[in-house]
Amino acid sequence: MIFLPEIPKFKGLKRGPFRRPTKPNEIQTLDIGVGKGRRFVAKAAKRPEREYVGVDLSIDVEDVNGKNYKVFGSTRANDYLKQCVDNSIKVRNINFDLPRPVGDVYRIEEFFKLLPKVLLPNGKVFMNSESPEYLDSVSRIALAKGYSVRRRELPLREYLAKAKGRLGGTVMSEYMEQFFTAHKFYKTLYVLEITYPLKLAYPNDRLRRKVWPH
């Protein structure tokens, strides 16, 4: 395992452009592995001034087009990111629930190739998994590409108890709840906070201060 700084608690942004209403062609949060989206819809309803999108690989998830949210079933994460690139859509934050560890390294490599084309500077990816080994490999890829990475380990009982509300900037998907209920032998959930740093997005100091004066 590589060493990553521990996060006692994820902190939301108290100020800055991500607290404002989303612009056209901008998404507040992209939820990957959203399930059927009931909790996702409830979260979007609390912030009608922001746009939310959820995608899920399952064929059982139906497409939904709400007032300020959309859900797409039978959709891979990277395929949706490619659509964002093609349509010049930017994302502030991404929640990635339980990415599949087996044979998935090449998909994660592709994910990080697409990420700077989609994620706004200073945007974050919260990736949750029951496998510390898998998230370790994800961390290596992210760090090698210049992203900042922090981690948190959550006792599963604590996570399930708090999952109905907000926890660490994420809302637990229905799929995650079903997964952990069915697999009671998992005791810990591991969470990565991956940030697209301003210095990576804007290597020039003067340009960085101009586009992000906060």
C-alpha cells in the first residue's frame, strides 16, 4: 500500500464558483453507479439551481429526465465522459461507487485520460470501494498524472448508519446499500478524494490567478 494522507472528515467548499448555480453545459455532480436513483433525485431536489447526472451500467435502470437531473441506464462511465467531451460539458464533482476491480485497470487509465477534458479545475472525484488494493492501484495512476489524492477508511457499520444523509460529499447509492447488505463480511469502506489541482490545470501562475482568483 502506498502512503496517502488520512482525511478525518471531508470538507465541502464554503466559497468559490462551485457553490453557485451551474452554468449551461455544466454539471454539479456526476454520480457513477447511481442505481435507480431515488436518493439521487432527492439530492437534486434540494438544489434546483444545479444540474445533476447519474449513470449506471445496469440494464434495470431506466432513463429519467427530470427538471434538473438526468439518469442514464446501461451506460458505462467512460462512454458518458466521452459524450461530455463531444458536447463540451464540464463537471464539478464525480462520485464513483464501487468500480469493478477485476480487469478494470485499463478502464481506469482511460478514465484519467478523459478526466481533465471533463472535470473542472479544483473539481473532485470521490471513489468508494471495499477493496483497498484496487484503490491503491487507482491512487498510483492518479498521483503519476499529477492529481492530489487523500483517503479515508470508514467502518461499514458507521457508513451504513449515516448513508441516508450526506457523508464526505457523497450520498450512498441504492446499489451500494444492497451490496453491503448482501455482503456482510465487508467491514470497511475505503474512500479516495482525488482533486484536479489548479497547478495541473493551469501551470502558468499568472493565468491561474486570473481564472481562479478565489
